[in-house]
Amino acid sequence: MSYEITDHVPGLTEAQVAGLVKEAEVGYDLSACPVVANPHFQRVQLVPEDLLEAIDERAAKDGQSPDAVVREALSNYLDTA
């Protein structure tokens, strides 16, 4: 896919484009916007369902992410295999 850089937007006058550019450059205050979870983001399940709770508990206990707990467990296992 290729893109073409242009200084013209069909359907908008140059004054409208300039106004939109100016508005965008000032920036937007998004602090008042509601936080909505991304419906496409889900936890990728690479471990059996029955281990998820134990992984989460261990992560909370150790102050780590669940990913770090799984990495450490696999690393320890592979070191002893």
C-alpha cells in the first residue's frame, strides 16, 4: 500500500483545513473522556485454564506480572530438565 502526500482535501476548503490543523496542533484534553476497554484485547491463554488463578495469585504475591511468573517457571523447569 502506498500513500500520497497532498495539501488538498476533497470536500474541504483551504480555510477549513487550516482551522482543523490549528485545532489539532493545540491538542485535546482527553482526561474527561470515559475509559473504555478495548473489545479486541483479550488475555491470550497459553496455559491451561486451571493454572490461571494460581499464576495470578503468585504474581500478586511476588509483585510481578503474570507473564513474568510464567517465564520464570518455564526457565526454572528448562534449567532442571
